[in-house]
Amino acid sequence: MSRPVQSAITRYQFKEGLPVEFELISLADLYQQNKTVLTSPHRASFYHVLWYKKGGFDHMVDFQPVRIEDNMLLFLSQDIVHAYTDNAAIHGKGILFTDTFFGSSETDVRMLKETILFNDLFGISTVHIPKGATAFDAIFELMEKEAGNTPDQYQARILRNLLHNFLLLAERERRTQDFKEIRKGPDLDYVLLFRDLLETQYRTHKQVSYYATELSVTEKRLNQATSKILGKTSKQMIDERIMLEAKRLLVHSADTIKEIAYQLGFMEPTNFIKYFRKHSQYTPVEFREKLTTSKTGT
């Protein structure tokens, strides 16, 4: 298990001591050894590809249950908040890796930032592996064999190439399974750039004007892009990101409303309370009580 970093929501760094920041795991072993940790909401600084062999339960990802079915791949981007289901029969295997490991070239970095597997703008990506699709097993077995070899100057490149092929295979399959294709072009480019910038700046910058300036476009042009691609304004995207983090902290941490307000860049807690109520129809306290009560079943 990777080492935790203490924060409002426990965040795990990649396991230390490995030759490269790449690891293949048994989901059953991981679950049995770290059940308490895994069934509590947490986030990791690396990517997950979880290959569930047996389904029939949910994997919670940011307040949304993802229904797990037999022979299904679940793709989780770094820093997303998720939790394994308690008292489930977990069987399968997983691939864990960092962007440092995968992004050895500009092409690889771009792929990781744009692949629909980790960047589906409409939800969490899953892939149902069809019967007879033996290529997934073959590539995984090659990764296992290579990872078990004595590390040398070629191992990281070989593992990276195998992982690259595994992801390409999964992306091709994903496009055949109820996927909404977005036409590539300037609008999509602006949305992706805006989303990446927003992820790092939403705590300190809450105005569209800032992001438009950073992206060297007008506010109108940025709004046109987000409206065309996602059906929402740029300000809605900003508000949704702030609200997501606010909900995460309210439900998954014991931080006070004042502490959460400051973490999200609100200098006055009263401003945060008004903002939260405007966008959720609840006060932060009401939302926390509602969600924590539903979690305990009382």
C-alpha cells in the first residue's frame, strides 16, 4: 500500500522502493490487507486501472456509485476521491502508475491528458471486456513477466510500451460501448486547457476573466467553447469544481466550516455559506448532516 499524506481527505503517494512508479496488484490481496483504508473515501497521486473479474457491487467515485460488472475495467485519474465497497467479494487485478512514469515524452504526456479513459468529460470511464478479447490478458501477462524480471535499463521502457498498448486497446473498445464522441478542434482544446488550469487554480481564482486571460482568449470565446462541448458556461464549470471540493470536504473530513471556507479561498466563512447555499439549496451544515446521516443509515 502506498504511504498516506495527512490532509482533510487522506491522500496516498505512490509506494516507495520500487524500481519504477508502476505496479501490478491483486485486488483481492489489496482489499484484504487494507480494507479499512480502501472502504473510506481517499485519493491517490497516481492513476488506477482496476480490472474487476467479478461484479455485482458499486465502487463509489465522488458521490456517484459506479456499478461494477463481471470482467470490467474501471479507470480512475489521479487525485479523484473514491472508495471501495464494504463487504464485497473483490476479485481482479490492477495497474497503478504515475504520470512521471508514463510521460517520458511530450506525446505520452499529451495522451495521458487527452485519453478518454481518464478524461471523459461526461463521467467515469469503464470498459466491459467482451468474451474472446484475449489481447487484454496477453498484454497483462507480459507486463507481469517483465515486472518480475531483474530491473535493467530496458525495463521501464518495455513496461511503458506495454501499458501504452493496453490503454490504446481499452480506448478502442471504449469507443464501441455507448461513448459520446466529441469532435476534435479548437473548442475541445480550449475546454481541456481550461479544465486543467481550473484544477490547479479554483481555490484562488473564481472569475472567468482570469482563465480567459491565462488562455489568451476572450471570455466570450471561452464560453462558446464550454457551451458547445459541455452545454454549460465557463462560470458553471468553475462553480461545479468549487462545489465538488466543498462537498468532498464537508462529507469526508471533520474540518470546520470556517476551515473549509479558507481552504477553498473564501476569506469570510459567511461568503462561503452564501455561495454554497446558492449552488446547492443547502447550507454547508445542512448538507453535511444530510449526507453523513444517509451514510450511517440513521
